[in-house]
Amino acid sequence: MIRSFALLALLVLPVHAAEPLGPAGLPASAFPRPDRPVAEIITSVWAPEASRDKRDEVGQVARLMGIGPGQTVADIGAGSGYYVARLSRIVGPQGRVFGEDVIPSYLDDLSRRVRDEKLGNVTVVRGQSHDPRLPPGSVDAAVLVHMYHEIDQPYGLLHNLAAAMKPGGRIGIVDDDDIPARHGTPPDLLRCELAAAGYREAGFSKLEGGSDYLAVFEAPAVDARPDPAGIVPCKDTTTRSRTRAP
């Protein structure tokens, strides 16, 4: 009876809470607000995993970004862990994956998945909407998958994320070419916001088998990041034109 109760307790006890891994960067208040709507976070699952595997979504992104064995990769807004689990296999035992999110329930579920699937090279990280709280200079590549349009302080997140990147580190943003209200980001608006934060575009591809794209950017060096006070928010002309009545 005691043994059965102990087993039940193990099954229902919460997973150890994820914590930040890096020092706090600049606060959200240091940056201008984006001149665009911000989509609501509504789910940790973008699409069924089987359908995404069928089109080799993660494989496409990894090849286009040059992600391979031994690298350290961060999944910003990791949600259910679809990318985390697959990136874990791609970087291998000598690599490392940070699965970062800001929603406590998502972090709990992700921690359980990491434990249940025995993903020994994965660390779950609790970040903030303007700051991923990753170790400085630790990341070769970061992916932001179908969530950029949900970031309420993109300039802050990009500024603070750059501090976590190794020299020449690159970020890949996967999103649909649509307005934020329909959970997408127009590429020209994305390019403008990334450039305002000091990032340099390094590639743009339409992913096969779907409607989404991958935009790759090289992060600026820490001392080359623009002064937050000088950032001018990009005008959201694309969203306004797409929602204008015919």
C-alpha cells in the first residue's frame, strides 16, 4: 500500500521548476514598443507532429542553418518541445539544447517530456518575454518557430538574445507570411525589426511542404548592438494594407 502511494506521488508531483540560466539583461522598459499588433499566445502546439515530420520540417531548418553535431542550440518559445526533441538528436551527446519558454504550464510539460524521453543534452529554461535568460556567449544557433508574432517586446528580446550568442551565431525565424493577427509575420516587417536590433540577414527560404518560411539572421556582437534609446519602431504598413477593405 505504501509503495503504491509512493508511486502515485511520483506520477502527480510537479516537475522541478525551470529557472533562468543567465543574468538579467536590459529591462523591457528600455526599448520602444513595436508598431504592430502582438498575437495572443494560444497553444503550445503549432501543428500535429506527424504532419511536421512528414515534411521534415526540423531537418529542413537544421540543414539551412547549418545545425549539426556538437553545437549548442536554443529553442526560444519551445512550447511542447517538438523542435527540442529533434534538435537533441541532431546535435548529439556532445551538443546541447536549451528549451526556453515563458509560460509555466508549458515549461512543466516540456520538463516532463525531456525526462520521459531521456533527453540528457536538453536543459529547460525559464525566460521572460523580453529576455531569454540564457548563459552569455553560449549559443551557436537559436530558433524561434511560429512565435515571433507573439513577442510583445521584440527589440528587447533580440537585444538580450544577442548577448547569449557566440561570435557569428545565427538565429532562424520560422513563420507564415501573414499579419500578426493571423499568427504570421510579413517578411519585410521582420527584416525591418531585426535590422533595427542590429541583426544582419543571412538567408531566406520557403520551407517545402507548407506555407511557412525560414529567415536566418546573424546576431550582432554585444558591443555592436544598437542603443535601445535610438531604436525607431518599424511601421506596420504591411498589416494595414492587408486588412484594408477592398
